Amino acid sequence: MNGALEPVFKVLHGGVSAMIAEGLGSLGALVGSGHKSIAGIQLSINHVKSALLGETVHAESHPSKLWQHNPGMGGSAVEG
């Protein structure tokens, strides 16, 4: 975090954490699908520790389920 958009309490806002998670998940899904149309259906975030002004934030994204698309039949979960 830097002072460009300095937060009031000098900690990272939870909405920014959600934005980072959504971006990573969407990028991973896009690449994993072979660049097909994708859509996220749920976002679940745990705020493990505060990020103070000047600190670096580390983010990871892992799929909870892999889905296989069946045209006309919706999607079905597959083990991955």
C-alpha cells in the first residue's frame, strides 16, 4: 500500500481485498478455461491480518471446484 489513496485508518479496506481476490480468481478461471467465457458464482474472503500503510500484500487464488460445461445441460462439478 502507498499513500496515493491513503486510507483513513491507515489499513487496507476489506473491499480492496475482495477486488484483488475477484481479479485473481477471474484471471485464473479465464486461463484455466482456455480463454472461454467464464463467470464467478461465489466470493469468500478471510481477512487473516491487517495490511498497514507501506506494507506489501501477498495474494493467492486456488479453485475450490473445477466445472465441466455440458451445453444444454448446465454445468457439473468434476474432480480436479
